[in-house]
Amino acid sequence: MTEGPFEHTFEVRLHDTDAAGVLFFAHLFRHAHDAYESLMAAAGSPLQDLIRVGTALPIVHAEADYQAIMRQGDRIRVAVTVAEIRRRSFSLDYRFIDPRGDPCARARTVHVLTDPETTPVLPDELREALSRWQTPRGPGRRKGKPQAQ
């Protein structure tokens, strides 16, 4: 059952900005990762628990498009949806939205379950939990880089 996007909010801090006073481009991925960590905790799979038992979900692809300036003090809402769930990977889409509801940026990350000793498969519990935020694929849907199976 899809619940709609998972939401995470942050405030652009002074240390997030560059010399021009706007969000430094690389910090967008830090905020996307913070939203990912919050989503995984809400899914019942906090990253610290996964790491503790040796589960690795490295990001193998990341991309972003910037649509508007984000300045120090702006409160930004990150709407996260699960774009795709595969046998051993999943991709997340992030929409960064300002207080007026205008889009500021969008990003995508692709995560792959790795295990040096086996060919792992995403656990059914994680697959089911992530499906709460999965978006249906339809016409005009943005496609990312092909994922690992």
C-alpha cells in the first residue's frame, strides 16, 4: 500500500552555503542522505542496525538537478519516494521543496545490497517496508541509470 512520499525537513545552515550564500551543490546529497536515513528508520531498518549486522547498501549512482536557489535559513521539505525495488537494489527519488511549495531540486540515489560471500537478495521485510513509499511507474516518468538486479 502506497502512503505517498516520505517527508523529511531541514534548514539550510550557514555551513551549507558557498561564497555566494547559496546551498553548495554537494551538500544537496548530504541532505538527501539524511532523508534516506530517516526513511530507513521509518521503514523499521535503521542504518545503524543494518551496519551492525554487516548489511551494506552502498549508493552506486547519484544524480541531481537544481531548479532554484536555496539560501541560508530556508526551511526545505524533502519528499522521498521509492522509484523502483529490484531483487537486490532500490532507487529513491528526492524532491526538495521550499516553504512556498516551489521545487528547488530533485535527486536520485541507487542503493545495492552487497555481500562479498554471497549474491544477496533484499529481505522481504525491507522490500515490503519500502513499498509503502513506492510510486507507480507511468508515462513520462523520469528514468535513472539502469540498476543492478
